Amino acid sequence: MNTAHKGRILVTGGAGYIGSHTVVALLEAGYEPLLLDNFANSSPSVLERLHTLTGQSITCLEADCTQTDAVLERLRPLHVAIPFAGIIHFAAYKAVGESMARPLEYYHNNLGAMTSVLRWMEELGISLLVFSSSCTVYGQPEALPVSESAPMQPASSPYGHTKQMCEQMIGDFVRANPSCAAVLLRYFNPIGAHPSALLGELPLGRPNNLVPYLTQAAAGWIPPLTVFGTDYPTPDGTAVRDYIHVCDLARGHVQALDYLAHKPGICQAINLGASEGVSVRQLIDTFTAATGAPVPHQTGPRRAGDVAQVYADTTLATQLLGWQPQFSLADALRHAWAWQQQLPETSRP
Ligand code: NAD
Ligand code: UD1
């Protein structure tokens, strides 16, 4: 680990899937992460695994981001002792289907947490922000690969609306506070796990996303995978996405922070993806080739709200951040499988 001290970073949602991998990348780059999480969708046990992996003690404030003033008063003395150089804001609810059924919870949590983060920046004089956005802000883009200049289409869910609204809130905030700067990282489909198998995705209940469903179905924990739709206008009829290894994504956050350090007044959206369209069928075949494990599956109708294909133009990430993915799709799938295989029986659905 690099021991140079590049500044303390508040990581909201740092105990979650992408947050925990980013904490490792921050430590490796010489930043000092301080986590803030209410464990709504994660477990405090991740802190021990982070300690095992990095050899460093990990500080986590157990708090709810929507409690703006109460959390501010807990952050203030910490900031006085060692100032926060920036915030990476992951904390949000993220299940698309659930957001359709419980929209108010999504608006309350995701917009409430966003408002708090911007208030804390204003009150404490923290100038740098990296925000977890999503390719969902593009809807079904008119041209592929999709670049950051593509017009936003109406989002297909309340979850997507909250990402669009948060991006707008940050833009308005930076315009009013030009000493601040923000990067809006638009993730495509994050998958995989840390190569050590000490960190990974732990979906609560039956997974909705393709890769955790596929790995659990391959292990025989849940019924066979259903391929949603075989009549899309794509080469093999199944939907096409852009799958990016979570460790590559994590590194993008560090590079975004480095980039922001000298850019007051900017609010820059940047895509993070592998720039490669992969169909559901291709993903299944790559998994079996990489791990030797067959995937029991059947075909079914399209899932409501799914777009046919979306993949990223990541020219800007390369130009501005010097970022490029280092792991392949096969690596990501092997790592996801290795992570799942070491999970104790008690964490299985
Ligand atoms: P996650 O659920 O694993 O992590 C989110 C973390 O935030 C959890 O630890 C949760 O406990 C915490 N949290 C939620 N609400 C909170 C609150 N009010 N106060 C404090 N902590 C709170 O999700 P993830 O996959 O790591 O996603 C992180 C971010 O990236 C989210 O903003 C998500 O919308 C965004 N994103 C994720 C994906 C994806 O496919 N995983 C894709 C695009 C964007
Ligand atoms: C969705 C969200 C996205 C969010 C991401 C992470 C939409 C339009 N997009 O991405 O905003 O950031 O989840 O939560 O909702 N599939 C199957 N069988 C399955 C599961 C999935 O065939 O059992 C297919 C889907 O149809 C899709 C692909 O696999 O084509 C990927 O699905 P998924 O992992 O759920 O991610 P997205 O829908 O792309």
C-alpha cells in the first residue's frame, strides 16, 4: 500500500459493493477514507474484511445520510481535526424494480442524502465531490456507443429519476459555489469482485441483476436463469450491456479525485464502462469458458423497462482521467464466482 497522504475522503455508502472496493483503491493511492454508512444494504463485517485485505484500520461512522444536521454535527469535529479533502457519495437505494413499487422511499433516501452531502460541503468548506451516477440517465440512447453529450431521455424508473435529479442538483450547487468541483461518474454494469475474494457483491434475497443471479443459479442455489428476451434487434437476439469490473470502476473514483484537485467550478459527467457491448448469451458462454461451470438457463419474454442495448463511449474517461479498464469480462466473472464460492452457508438465500 502507498503510505503517502493525499487527504482524507468521506465515503458515504463505503460499506457497500462499489464503495468497499473503492476504499481499497483509495488506500492504495494514498488517500485516507472515512466511511459513513447506515448498513441499510450492507454488513459491518465488511470492515473486518477491509482490514484483512489492506492491513489498515478502517473507520466507519454509522449514520443515516438523510439526517442532515445530526450528521453535520458529528462530521464537524472530525473535519476540524483532519479536514476532508473531498466526498465520494455512493449512499443510495439502487434496486430499479423496488423503486417502482416504493418510489417515495427512493426519493426520500436518494435525494435526501444528496441534499445532505451538498449541505455538508457548504457548511464545512469541502470542495470536491465524486458522485455515483448511472447509464440509466441515458434511457435508450439514439446512438451507440453512448457518449456524455448524448441527450438525457426520460428515465424508466424512480431510481433513474433520482440519478437525473441528483446530477441536476450537483450542477446547480457547483454553479452557486464555483470553488467546488464535481465529477458525475456514469457507471455502466458493474460486476465481479476483488481478486482476493475478500470483497464482492452480497445481494439480499433473490438477485435481480444478471451476474449474481447467474452465479447463484450455476451453484444450484436458486432456479435456472431466465434469459429475458431473445427477439431484440441484436446479433443473437438477447439484450446487450456494457459490463465493467468493479475494481476498474473503483480505480476510476481515485482518478476522478486526482483530476478534480485542480479544477474549481467544473461539473463533469464521465462514463465508466468497458466500451464493449456483450449480449446475455455471450456472457453466459464466457462464464462457462472461464470457470468450467455450466449455467442452467431457459429463455423467457423481455423484462419490462429493459432497453435493447447500451454500451459506453469512454473516450472522455481516458482523455480526462487517464482511465482504462484493466480486467477482462472473463476476469470479472471468474472473480465473481470465486467470491461466491467462499461465502458461508449462512449468507446464501
Ligand atoms: P450498495 O447498496 O451495495 O451500497 C450502497 C451503500 O449505501 C450501502 O452500504 C447502504 O447501506 C448505504 N446507504 C444507503 N442509504 C444510506 C443512507 N441514507 N445513509 C447511509 N448509508 C446509506 O450499492 P452499490 O452497488 O455499491 O452502489 C453504490 C452507488 O452506485 C449507488 O448510488 C448506486 O445507485 C450507484 N450505482 C450502482 C450500480 C450497480 O449496478 N451496482 C450501477 C449504477 C450506479
Ligand atoms: C439495471 C438498471 C440500471 C442499474 C443496474 C444496477 C435498468 C434499465 N437499468 O441495469 O440503471 O444501474 O440495474 O442495479 O433497469 N437479465 C436476464 N436475466 C436475469 C437478469 C437480467 O436476462 O435474470 C438481462 C437483462 O434483461 C439485461 C441484462 O441481463 O439485458 C443485465 O441486467 P441487469 O444486471 O439487471 O442490469 P440492467 O438492467 O442493465
